Amino acid sequence: MPEPKAKRQTIGRRLPVFRSSSFRIITLFAGSFLVTGLMVTGLSGYRSQQLLGQQIRQAVANERDEAFSEAHGRDITHLYPVIKELVQNEAGFYYLLQDAQGRSVMSNMLHLRPVAGWRWLSWTHRTSPSDRRPVVGYGSVLHDGGYFFVGIDGTPLQSLRHDLWLTLSWNSIAFLLIGLGGGFILSRLVLGKIETISLTARDIMRGDISRRIILNATGDEFDHLAGSLNAMLDRNEALIASVRQVSDDIAHDMRRPLARLGQHLDEAMEASNADLRNTALVRAKAGLHDALEIFSSLLRLAQIEAGDRVPDSQVCSTKNLLEKIENFYKAVAEDHGHTLIVITPEPDIMIEGNRVLLVQMLSNLIENAINHSPKGASIVLSAVLKKAEIVFAVTDTGPGIPAAERERVFEKMVRLDSSRTIAGNGLGLSMVRAIVRLHGGTIRLLDNKPGLRCEITLPVFSAS
């Protein structure tokens, strides 16, 4: 649809200063530079304050612990000779030992209210004689009702705070001037191209995420930039769709476990005795664990489904993958009364993919076979080469899956009626299919007569 004439005229004529792209670029650049510079300066100063504060508190804590250790007791009688010697010999610390009535027994500072814990004394009359310095210290209430305080000069920490504010003030001016100058230069260099990108960005901000930057067919750096931005917008559009899907999945799939959690908490609140309350809390905790596991699995599944290439791809040995699965699950299958048979290919077959995801793919299938097969079942994991593809097969002699349900079980949180008494969250096969698709393969479920046969077809690694 053509743009209105009034709008074309507005774009064509020179805009007022405060509405121009140049002004926006200068403001954005200067503001970003200022905020970033102040954040870096502030964070580094804050970290310096933390480190210095920790050092000061550690010195006070060491002095306090040493005094208690030498006194062999936490009362005035034992502490008096130790504090007396420290007051005479340790000029760098402040000490106060006072009785239960608040009278100073031995000190180089005035009395304090007996408050336990860390304290910051900024008033000059807290030291005797007054040296007009802040004190950082720790107070301890003694066993006999007395009070012991040990502190150290807090001037370095106070000076560091003052210097930080002074540095932030001067740096804000410097960062602002540099940002304004840099923004002006940048706006002059790229104003025309930026305006085109800005117009497209405005349309996208209005909700038209399908808009893309028009290429000038000049092949210059800005065309390359426009192409990269268009590719990024394509990717962002796909990610937004994925995020929306994840949000919908979480809102839908977390409803049931959270409802069960709320039910168990209600039972705990209404419990008539401790045993019932504890039982309800244990169930609530288990429900919370299930909810967190579902949430984590949904996020992991969304990451895999949103990927357009295999992360950390490497060449993997099929034989090693199958042997790893055998080592993991042979004993588990035996504990469930099953027999796990792994048939490795000869010669070995190499495939390209993410080793961790491939192991998870096979593990989910083996766990499903173990959990859903009756005792005495035989589970077989094999891999064979067919043309330029490798076919993984997991077969069992369990109850199988009805043909009408074999596609539906790949959906998130889908569990058949026959498996609702078995632990699980209904995401295992969804994860398997997502991993298979990420690796460019296919998966199908077949009748094993009896039982189920799951076949996964993946491309074989080719050196070319």
C-alpha cells in the first residue's frame, strides 16, 4: 500500500533538530557511553569498597578472636588483663570492655550501647581522646552481661567512598563530552543509511516483524550490513515464534503439576497432626521437583527445536555410542528383570553430530523400553548401514503403542493411559524427535509383534 503524501513529505524535508536521526544517534551514543562508563566506574569502585571492607572486617574479626582465645573465657574477669595489655600495646585498634551497668572497665574509647554485631561509629565522641575518625568494629555481649567491642580506623573506607563519588562526578562530565563528540561524528558519517534502517526498525517496532531492509545492490559495506541485519531479523522472528510456543507450552503444561503442588500445600495447612502435615509437605516437595524438571525439560526442548545447526558438532563412532549406552543401562535393565542386547556394527560407522545429544536420544528410548516393558522382556539396541544412512533400532517385547497413537506420543506432555502409573513427564519422545530433526534425520514407530520398534535414520558422516 503506498504511503500517504503527507508522510512522504514529512520524510523528504529536513526534520527539526530534536526529531532528526542525527540528534537521536548523538543522544543514544552519548547516553550509552555515559551510562556504560559510569557503570564500569561504579562497579569497580563498589568492588574496591567491598574488598577493603572485607579486609577491615577480617582484621577486626582476627583481633576479636585472638582476644577471646588468649582470655580463655568470655567474661570481664578473663578479658580484663588481655584488653589491658592490648590497649597499651595495640595503638591501631579501639577496645572497649564495659560491665553490665555500662561502665567502662578497660578501653581507649567511650562507652557504647551493648549492641552485638558489626557497627559503624562515625561520631567523634565515640573515641577517647577524640581523634575525629570513624570506627568499624564488632561488639559482643559477654556471658556475665558485660560488653566487649573491638574496632579499627574506618578512614580508608570513608575516603574511598568519597573518592568514588568525586570520580563519578568528573567522569560523568568526561563521558558525556566524549559521547556527544563521538555521536556527532557517527551521525554525520552514516546518517543517510541509518535513516533507512531506522525507518525499517520503526515499522518492525510497530509489530510488522516481517519487514526487511531494502538492499541498494551496490555491494558495499552497508549492503553487507543490511544483509546481516535481515538475516538477524529472520532469526529473531523464528526465535520469537519459538519463545511464544515455549510460553504457551509452559502455561499449559505447568498447570497440572502446579495445581497438584497447591493441593498438597492446602493439605499441609489443613492437617490435624504433624504426621499428616509432614506427609503432605513431602508430596509437595516431590511435586515441586516434578514441576522444575518439566520446566527444565521444556526449556531444553525449546532450545533444541529452535536450533538451525548442531552445536559442538563432531565425528562420532557409532560403536562407541552403543557401548556407552550398554555400560549405562545393562545393569539397570537387569534390575528391572529385563535383558538388554546391544548389537554394534561391523565395521564401525561414523556419524557427525553432538555426542551428548545423541547419547540422550538413545538413552531416552532405552529408558522408555525399560520402564514400559513387563519383567522378562528383551530389549535390543542395534545400528546398521543402509546406503548413505545409518538406522538405529530399539526394539522391545512390551505392550507396544497402538498405531493410532504412534504420532501423538511425540507431542509434549502426552502420556497414554497404560503408562500413567509409571514415573515420567511425557517429554522423552518429544526430546528424541527434536534431536533427530536437528541432526537431519527421521524417526518412526513400528509394530515389533510383540512390542514396539523405534527406528531412527541419520545421515552417515562423509569426509567430502
